Amino acid sequence: MTTEIKKKAKKTKKTKKMMMMMMMMMMMMMIMMMMMMMTMMMMMMRRRRRMRMMMMMMMMRRRRRRRRRRRMRMMMMMTLTRMMMVMIMMM
């Protein structure tokens, strides 16, 4: 009987861990989705503004802007990782 109970206890612990992991994954997905949405919105806004401002633009300028965007994305990713670390610490 005792062995069976012990086994059950172990299983519950494992399930709890799994649940925690699942919750973390869900949070990650939610945050990622939010970030993606934000980036998309920003892109759309920029595009619209650009269209309004000037139709004809230099390729060099565009390239520079793209680079800036990449940097911004990197920064966002860093913040995400930090947030995740904080979440884990809290757990």
C-alpha cells in the first residue's frame, strides 16, 4: 500500500511540474503574440506615414530604417527574455 501511495505522490508532483511548464509556455506564447501584434501595428503606422509623406524615396534611407527596425526588435527580444527570467524567479 505504502509503495502505491508513494508512486501516486510522485505522479502528482510530476503533473504539477508539467502544469507549471504548460502555464509558462502559455504565458510565453501570449507575450510573443502581443509583441508580434505590436510590431505589426508599428509597421503599418510607419508605412502609412511614409506613403503620406513621400511616394518617391531613396533606397539607402530605406535600408537604414530597416537596420534600425532590426535593432528595435533585438531590444524587444531582450526585454522579453528579462521578463521571462523574472517570471521564473517569481515561480
